[in-house]
Amino acid sequence: MSKILIRGAQVLGGQAQDVLIDGETVAEIADHIEPGDATVIEAAGRVLLPGLVDLHTHLREPGREDSETVLTGTKAAAVGGFTAVHAMANTFPVADTAGVVEQVYRLGKESGYCDVQPVGAVTVGLEGKQLAELGAMHDSAAGVRVFSDDGKCVDDAVIMRRALEYVKAFDGVIAQHAQEPRLTEGAQMNEGVVSAELGLGGWPAVAEESIIARDVLLAAHVGSRVHICHLSTAGSVEIVRWAKSKGWNVTAEVTPHHLLLTDELVRTYNPVYKVNPPLRTETDVLALREALADGTIDCVATDHAPHPHEDKDCEWGAAAMGMVGLETALSVVQETMVDTGLLDWAGVADRMSFRPARIGRLDGHGRPIAAGEPANLTLVDPAYRGAVDPAGFASRSRNTPYEGRELPGRVTHTFLRGRATVVDGNLA
């Protein structure tokens, strides 16, 4: 690999410095570095972040390659500034065996656009009845440390307890999709004023909060790690805050769309806004932002959920739930957290790289930008503003809620172990 000199970048949003990449590592950081034989990238006014890490990505392969593949999904991740993603288990077949997680892991290696860490299912077939091969998936080439039935809740308390006990042996974590199934039968959107006016089945906040309350208690009881997926309500924030005050090993994530969008958008009946958990109220949105700022919520995770055109271009009741998010995540976080003064860029690096890598026990990612560290880096132009055009997405799907919306910031370069995967905003 040739040397690359990033000239005049604001490292973590701080003072402008030169950063020299040599091979797979950061070789030097200084106020001025002579380029020598290095390729120079002029980065004045741009922010240099560690490569972003997503704890919650749906890559759909194997089984739903009409929505996304590991290749197209990792291309989308690179365009969004990500150097590592965790691929969720709700594929076809389900990633509940060593064989399937190894297949996803190998596909990630072949794609080369970002590292892919498979997430293993907690239960066989995501059916919530029998524990999957947790130990075998951990011992496989994929080295699985995160397990989730995301898309479904592990609603059986005994199964959840057993899973938490099992993963303690190898410092694993159970990532819970908190949704009490009986309380959400037929749910189409957030339960509240808007659902009542529209006559749509409501998804009450308590359906999320009751599962989180149970699971933080279970995690404390067995001394294990639980991670709450896509936390979405103000009440959930308070439960997680309480659990952390006890010193329990509880972490939580929030999606970009839950930081920005509210259930008022459902009045359009546009299925692009149909998601699980649903868009909540303005009160919830503000509580989530504050919780991300104060660290109660540990990280941002995209819940990138691609769907083919026909699964969204239909009536609301028949539409699939989910939104793509990899390519717009950082822009949404800039708008909701940085431009509002709730986080600085160092805080963004913490919530979108350092913490998710630590929760997933992902080596080589979420590292400081320092000499000798892996050159997993993202260069951002925060002054950019532009309308979102899904026609230009690298993802195979186009189900974004931001089409035509002007968002700030653009990833100009992404480096995976010193190799540019994105150059001037385009895939390398």
C-alpha cells in the first residue's frame, strides 16, 4: 500500500493536524508532515473520525438478496463512513448455527468494503422456544459475541435467563428487541393521539418498557450483559438510567430515525415511515437525544432494514416495517446532536465508534486516532448540505424516510485498514 497524507483535518473536531497513513496503520500525527512520496488529501475544514461501527445492520443475505446482499450492504456502510457492521440474524436460513454465521463472515471478507461481524440468533429459528447453538457460533471462525432474535423479542423469561447465563462463559451479550408480543398484536404505529385519530392499531410504550425492566433485572440476577436494541421511549430511558445507577451491565442503542422523526409523519400514510419499534412522539425524541448526550444511551445503531420496492409501495397495513439507514446515519446525528450543541465531534466518535466496538468486543475498531493504531478512519465535510436522493444509494433498497430532505454533512473518504473504500464521496 502507498502512503496517504491527510492534510489539515480536524481530528475528532479539534485542531487541524496532518495524519500520515502508512500501510494499515496510522504512522504519525503532527501539525505539519512533509508528504514525501505520500498521496495527499487536502482536508481543511473537514473532521476526521475513527471508522464508524454499527451494532445493528440487516444485510439480508442469505435468503433475501432481492433486498440487500453483503456486498451491497457493505458498500452502503462504507459510503456512510462505517468500517464495521454487525449483521443481524434474521436471514433465511436464520443465522442460528455455526455454518450460517461463517457463511456471512466469509461473504464479508470477500466484499472488502467493511468488516462484517455476524450476530447469532438467541433461539432456534427465532422462534423463542429453544436456545440456538450459542457456544458453537462463538467457537466458529466468525467468533460471535453478540446474539439477538431482533425482529422478534425473546419474550420467555426462562429462555432469556438461560441465554444470559450461557454467554457469560465467553463474555457475550444478548441484544434484546424489547417488544411484549401480546401487547403489540395488530400494532401498526405508536399508540397515542395520532393512532387514535387515524384508527390504526397502537404499539404502546409499555410493551417496550416492560421487557426492558424485566431484562435488566435478569441481567443483574445472573451477572451477565444485556444490550437493548433500538430504544425508543422516554420511559425506556428512565429504566436504563436506573439500571446503570445500580452498576448493572446494561447498554442501549438508539437509531437515527428515532432521534429525528415522530409519529406525526404517519398522517401521510406513507409506508416509508412504518418501522419497528414505531416512530414515537416529540417528547420521546427529545428524551432520546438527551439520553444519548448524557451517556444513558451508549450508542447510535442504524437498524438498516432494506426492503424491495413492492414491500413498501403498497397500502400501510400490508407494508413491511423498516428503513435503510447506513448512508444517512451520520448526517442525521449531525443534525440532531452536533448542530443542536448536544454532542461535539469527539462525542460522536464515542457514540458511533468507540462504544459500539466495545459493546460488540470488536478488535481493531473503535480505536483512538493515534500513531500505531489501525487506520480505520472516516473523513467528514460538516459544512456540506444536500437533499437525500435514494437513486444514488449504494444499498440495493431505497426505502429511506429522508428522500428529498436536506441533511447536513457528507462522508468524503473512508479508510479500512489504510485502504480507501470511499474517495471524494464515491466508492473506490
